[in-house]
Amino acid sequence: DVGGSVRSSGINAEYGGDKYKKRKFGWVWSFAGEQDKLQESLEIGGAGYPALAALNIKKNAVLHHRGGFSKDSINEFLQYVIAGRIAPSVLRKDVPKLRKATPWDGLDGQMPEEEDYSDLDDMELEDLDAVKTEL
């Protein structure tokens, strides 16, 4: 994830989206799992996040960004998409309507607390070497 500071400063400005505003395409920004049916239809998200894909619904095609999530990498991907230098994949599933999403609160998410396993040190385990027998 890019973190709250980047999202707050404007993901479009940070990653070059403003550069492409005059083009006849738009984009959607969503956090992992919020639009699970869309992610499934575009076949993104299984390899980690963030993920980026270009979609052409009229041609039933999707192009997946396989590079790093940096301004230069994303700009290069978008330029290749515009120039037609990336071979698209055929969409295997219909693209669902987007669900109404929970508005972002402007804060970074909290990491889940790790469970305390210190009490496992007190457990007595039988000596496995004593149990072994040769065949």
C-alpha cells in the first residue's frame, strides 16, 4: 500500500494521473477487497497489492501492469497502453457494477495485533528421540 500521505496528496497527482486527464478514459481507486467481484473479473489482486489494470469494456480486454508501483513505472505502463504496445488479455468474466464503497477516513489502517505465544514456552513436549525406533 502507498500509505495515507500519498492518498491524501492526491493519488492522481502523485502517480501522474493528472497528465492523462485529457484522454478519454477514467480510473477507479479502491483498497484491497473492497471491490472483490471487480478484482475477480479483472484477475487482479492475487499476486499482492497494489495492483493496476487497464480495461477496455468495448473490446472485452484487460491489460495488467506487472511492474513496480512507482510514478515512472505507472507512466510507462500507461504510455504503452495508449500506444497499443501491450497485448491485452480477454476478459473471462463480465465486469460487475461497482459496489458503493465505504468512504476512506483519511487515516492509514492499523496492523492487527500479534497473538502472544509466550505461554507455549511452558509446555512440556515429549522427547521425540526416545520414541524413535528403527525399522
